[in-house]
Amino acid sequence: MSVTFHLREQEATIQIHGHFNFSQHGAFRDACKAVLAHPHIKSLEINLMEVDHLDSSALGMLLVLRDQVADHHIQRLLISNTKPVVRQIFAIAKFDKFFEID
Amino acid sequence: MQTLNVLVVDDSNVNRLVVSRLIQALGHQVVTAEDGAQALACCETMLPDLILMDVIMPHMDGLEATRRIRERFNKRWIPIIFLTGKIEQEDMLAGLEAGGDDYLTKPVDIKLLTAKIRVMSRIADMQQRISQDAQRLEAYYLSNEMEQQLAEHVLHNLYGDRSQTGIEQWILPAVQFSGDIITAARSPTDTLHIMLADSTGHGLSAAIACLPAATVFYAMTQKGFSINAIAREINKKLKQHLPVGRFVAATLAAINPQEKTVTVWNGGIPFAAFINEQGRIEKQFQSSNPPLGILRNMDFDASVEVYRWSEPGRLMICSDGLTEAKGAQGDMLSLERLCSMLASPYTLPAIAPLREQVIAHLAGHENADDISLVLAPCAASIGPAGPATQNAMFTQLSNWELRLDFGPKELREELGMATLLGWLNQIGLSEAQLSDMLLIVTELFNNALDHGVLALDSSEKHSSAGFTSYLMKRAGKLFGLEHGWIQVAMSHVTGEDFPILKLCIHDSGQGFDAAPFLHSELEDAAPHGRGIALVNRLCRSVRYRENGRRVEVEYVLR
């Protein structure tokens, strides 16, 4: 599985593996849908520990997720465990302006 | 099971009758023929869904009839089952060879016939579906081809004309259409505007996302807007038109040969830099904004970075398709190495070796993302201007007067020049007149703002070290501006031979002694007096009043 997710009480984690790009679109969307279907979720973490690279379509998917999270009244969206290469891409796109990136 | 039209071909009346009955009992329609020739004629009138064919018949036997039917109706597959008394393997093979699909021995066994009809019908259905799919696929392919051709034509025309900009560019799309575009155009004040834009993904959808960006870029450049105003407008358009998750990373740059400055707004492009003629990176413009089309306009930051060069060089911008291009060993390109290849006079073409270097790096692999690269010479002149096109004159008032007041809020939000540009573009000036007026208004308005309202010392601006601190001081003072105003009045009056455009700019500052600047020649003026000397040369008259707080100029509309 390239995209997995875990739910623990009010927290959810989505983990992506390998290259985060358009080929993950379906899996990522399904995972988001599954997580957002739980009304009690208060915080969502996108764990990128296993992600070596991401492209602009991944950035796009994160923007879409950000809107959905707001619609579902989830208080916190966190992007975690970014590798230096990935962090660099977020920095160029200035995503740190509107995402909490760890 | 659906009802089938079955053609029974047999020269024996009895056999025809028996088989027909059997088939009718199974709920199917029957047509009969007495020999191969009749069978062919039946097929001409109406194609059956299944044929039961005797082998030995007068006139034309079953094998020959089958061969002809296959030849004649090659677009559609009709199942043919041979009915024969012989069960020799040779005959069976000959039948299959002629184009038959199966065999039944006489006398016909009803259970076997039912089963075989079912099988054939199933295969026929499948065959039918496949041929329909193939037709639809072909139609889709053709219409797609046409659409792609149209798109290519439109996009080419939109991005095609780079004449008189002096830039060199290279785009290597990952698929047929590039999601990267490069646009370049000269503003009426002879500033060169360049945009390198990289939209999400690649292919036609990415190319389409770039369209609004390109049209806004060209329209606003032509009207004399600055790149920060253009970036803001593109952001607004893209935010309106694109779905969430689609955006366009872009660098907009303005090269001003008179001021020797490169002004850059960078949102999400990994590399934009001024490279000198020794091939070294003198100034790199970092991405300081998210790509266009993400932020609401109220959150949009249009602030730009300005670099002043002392010796000529080149501006180089490239997309992430290039900075992330992987070589044979998964290694990245060295940008320092690429830049070092630009160690040559700015007048010489330089892009070809860079292109070869990148292609060699890819080592025969296809590029995963669109690659784009632009080089623009930065020197005292952009190159010869194109022939001026005369604007179509339209009926207009011959005498009018307009006045605008800008207070601290308008000045802080830098609405002054944007509003004046809007004005100037609507009063029916020719291209050359617009260019002159833009220069005059820009110069005088900026003087009033910088040295009048903000009381900045202009001499500082022109030392190389002072320029950056000057810009920071300016930004700081403007941000905290609480008092002050600028009044702009413009009037159009009938002159002796030609109409006259009068412009008056009045500010709340301390004023200054303009006399030395007015009387100096353009060539030997101190650097910070050049603006006024230039205005003086373009206008019929330039008068400073109220100790330099108010300037009145007259421009002849010849």
C-alpha cells in the first residue's frame, strides 16, 4: 500500500510511501475520504517519513485536503517528518505560510 | 437468450425443414437457402446472426460460400457452423480452414445444437462489443487529434512572438504540451518584462492553466503596469478560474536598461539569478511567495526584489524540471556548472551549450517534468525597438481636466501609479505618446513620493551599496506613512498646431531647488538629476513652483 492511514481516538494519521505524485492521487484521495468520514477527528497528521520526493501535483492534493479539513472543522492539519529534499520543495513553494510543517 | 436470425443452408428439403423446426423451437427466427449462391444473396439482404451451413451442395458448396461470406463481410464476424454427415478429420479441417467456426454432425442433436448456438451467440456479442469499442476509440482518437492541433495552434500564436526582446529560451516538454511557458514583452517605457511560469502537472490541462497568466501578462505589460501589479492580477485571475489544487509557479522579472536594474517577483520557481560575464552568480532571487493562484488577493504579497548591476550580464531563470532533472545515476545537474558556461559577453548567444549540457545529463532518458530555461541580456539597451504601431484614434473630448488626490492610505497601498496608468491608457494616446507620458508621470510621481512625501535623500540611491539600504528605508517609511498627500491634475487643451497635455503634480513635502537639474544637460547631469533632465527634454515646458513642491509640465501631442 502506498498510502496508509491510522485512526486513534480524535487523531488521524495518513502516511505516504515512496514518490508522492499524481500516481498516488487515487490512494491519497481514498485515504482522506476515509479519515474525513469520521466526525470525531480533531487533528490530522500527514506523515511524510517515507516520502523521498514530491511534485507539484502532490502540493495540489495537499491544498485540496486543506480546504476539506476546514470544511470538516478539523482543528489541526500537520505535515510531519519531512526529509530535507521534501522540505526544500515546501520552502520554494512557500507552503510553510499556510501549512504547519514539522 | 436473445432472439437470433439464423440462416439455414442445405440442399435437402427434409434437412432444412428439420433443422428449421428445431431452431424455431428454441425461439429463434429462421431464413433458409438451398445452396451457397442463395446463402450469399440472403446475406446481402440481411446479415444473419448465425449460419448453419451444409458442406456438399450444388452450384456453390458450403466451403466456397463460407470463404466468400468471410471476404464480403469482413467488417463483422458472423458465426458459421457446418452441418455435415461426414466426420472425417480432413473435412473438418477444410471447413475450419475456409472460415467455419464449428461443426455439427447430422442428424443434428438438439442438446448439442442449443449449446453451440449459445456459445456462438456469446462470442458474437463479445465481438460486437469489441468492434463498437474500437469504433468509438477511433472516433475519440480523431477528435482528440483535432483538438490537440487546435490547442497547439492557439498556444503557439499566444506565446510565439519573442521578436525584439533579445531573450533566448528553451522549453522541453515532458509530453506533447508544455505546462511551462515563457513570455516576454517590452513595456511602453522600454523595460523588458519576462515571465517563466510552471503550472501543476504537464500536458494540455497544464498548458490551459497558463493561458490566463499569459494574456494578463501581455495586456498589462503593454499598458505599462509594473510586474508587481501584473503578478497580483494574475494571482487574482488564476484564483478565480482554477480549481483548488491547481496553481502556477512563476517568476516575473523586469529588466530596466536605464536604471540598470533587474526587478523580480518569485513565487515557487527554484532558480532565478543574475549571472555576470565571468559566469558567476552575482545575485540569486529566492522564491519568497507561494505560486500564483493559491492565495486570496488580500493575502497576496506583491513585494519585489530589486538588483542593480554595475557590469552587464544575463538574467537566468529555469523551472524545477531542470533543477530536478535526474541523470543516468540519479544525480542532479550542477547549476554552478551551468552558470559558469555563461562566461561570455552578454551580446553573444549562449543557450545552445546549456541545452546540450542538460540533454547530455539526461543521457537519453526522457525528462519527467517540463524543462524550461530563459536567458535575458541585462545591459544598457534592450535592442532596437520595433516599428511603432499607431493606435486607432477614437472620438474624444478635446478639452477636459481631471484631478486625483492620493492620501496616506492610497500611497501606502501603492495605488498611485496603478491609477495613473489606468488613466493614461484611456485618453487615446499613440504608442509613442503613451511611452513618453508614462516616463514623465512615473518620474515626477516617484519624485513627489520618494523625495517629497517620504523625504528620502536621492544621492544615496546611486552608490552601489546605498541602493539596497535606500530601498529598505523607502519600504519602511512607506509602510509607516500616516500623513502626506500627492495631488495629480491633468488637462487636455487645444494648442496652436497640436493639442497640449498639461500635467501638474503637487506634494506635501518640503520641496527642493530644482533649478540645477533643469539647466543641466542630460549627458552630464549627476545620476540623480537625470530623471528631471529627461522630462525636460520630452516636454515643451517644465516649471517648478512653491519651492519645488509643485511641478507643471506641458507635453505637445504631435
